Amino acid sequence: MEKASKIYVAGHKGMVGSAIVRELRRQGYENLVLRTHKELDLTRQADVELFFKKEKPEYVFHPAGKVGGIVANRDAKADFLYENMMMEMNVIHAAWKNGTKKLEFLGSSCIYPRMAAQPMKEECLLTGALEETNEGYALAKISGLKYCAYLNGQYGTDFISVMPTNLYGPNDNYHPEHSHVLPALIRRFHEAKESGAAEVVCWGDGSPLREFLYVDDLANLCVFLMNHYHGDETVNAGTGKEIAIRDLAEMVARIVGYRGKIVWDASKPNGTPRKLLDVSKAASLGWNYRTELEDGVRMAYEDFLKNPMRAER
């Protein structure tokens, strides 16, 4: 990308999109085309095609999507499949039709089989059954990845995809039921501290292992790959390090300052037992993460305290 290139970031108000915008501006890219959901509903094909026909962005980052935690994914599979499929297909198709030089599609590590060998390599995609609780979301993301690869093969486009691990950081979603595990823990322990609650109940038994990447590190990788990577196969985005949810909860409680008891409700689902990405491809390209988990959680908590929308989200 040239510094003056016209760049569209879909979903720029979300956690990932806003981080990509911050990173682009940090690196001197200022010719950004941005639209809120109210200004452009990505599920409406005609509106998306009109936008691309008018604006003709040279480069497109597509992190926009309907996201949520284990409860939201489990209970609204149809919504997660439909909305994500509509958004990604409309954006990717319109980018191809209107001559976009390069597009970067962002998915999720949940595209990989539930019982994939760990750490999960990019080539393990579609080698086994998906995690049932987020199957709808995963199927949508797999379709977006494959559509990019198919366009590359059939029409010679340069559309790439990135599959990040669990993300957290500024502008996260702290909804008490629909957020991911780390922001949910931040909110739960903060509210317990404020109310003086004697205990906090967490879902599952705390045994699942998860990997977490600070969202600004992901944004740095996204810009790096847009400038340096070409290929049909996705690129994993993570740290290559994992932590048990039980240990994560204790870390969050300590950072927030909650000193009560943590209780585990084993009647609730754990989700995938282990989910660690093999990040050797990104490393071989010359990229590595910067933010260690404890430092990132501290910054995320500071953002939570400043986030005026946290009570409504």
C-alpha cells in the first residue's frame, strides 16, 4: 500500500476495525474510507455494491461481523451464520467486481476442528468436526476464507485471510451475556468488587486452555500482511502461548482488585477443551506479537473503566 492509497476498513467502530484504523494512521495512512453501520448496512447487497462503485477503494480490510461469546453463539446459530455470510459475501464480491487491488478478510480460530492437533496449523482446516456451540459462526468464516481463495484461483485476485485467536483490548464488548470470556471476566470481577460480592460464579470447570492476543498487535499484523503476504492459505494470528481459564480468572481478579471467592459452575459448558494456534507462518514472514497477557489485561481494564458504553453493551 502507498501512503496515499484509498483504504476501506469495514466495521471500523468495532474492536478490531478501530484497532486497524489506529494502526493505519500510526503508520501514516490517512486516505481512509469509513462508514458506520447506520451509513452502510453490509448485509444489504445493493447498498454495498453502490458504495464500492462510487468509492472504488484500492485496499479493503474486512473485520466486520456479528460476534459474541459462547452463549450468544450457541443460542443464535442462524443469526451468526446469516449475518456474517451476508456481510462477507457482499463486501468480497463487490471488491472483486470493482477492481480492488487487495482485500484482507478476518476470521477466527474457531474455524478449526474441535479436536484438532495442538497447536493448530493452517492446514488442519476442514479435517474434522467443528465445535458445536459456535458452528454457525465458524461455517460463515470458513466460507469467507474459501471465497477469497476461489476468487484468487478463478479471477487472479489478491485476496488474503487472517485467522486470529481470542482477542481483547480497547473498544471491546463487555455485555454481561454476549461478550467473550476475557471482557466478561473483567466486567464480572469489577462489578463484584464494586458491590462487595463474596463470590463470583464462572462458567465451566476452568480447565479449558485458551490463547489471547491484544487487538492492537493483531492490527499491526493485519497491516504487515497487507503489505507483505500473498497466498490462498490463511495466516494464523496469535501468541503461541496458552492459559487455563481458571488461571485467567485469577489473573483478572487480581488486576481488577477483587478479593472474594471464585466459584466454578461445572453444569455450564466449557467449549473447546484446548485452542492454541501454530503461529510459525507469521513468524517466518517476520512478525511477532508485542503485548504480554498480563500487561494487555491491565490496559484492557483501564479501557473498560473509561468506556461509557460498557453498561449498555
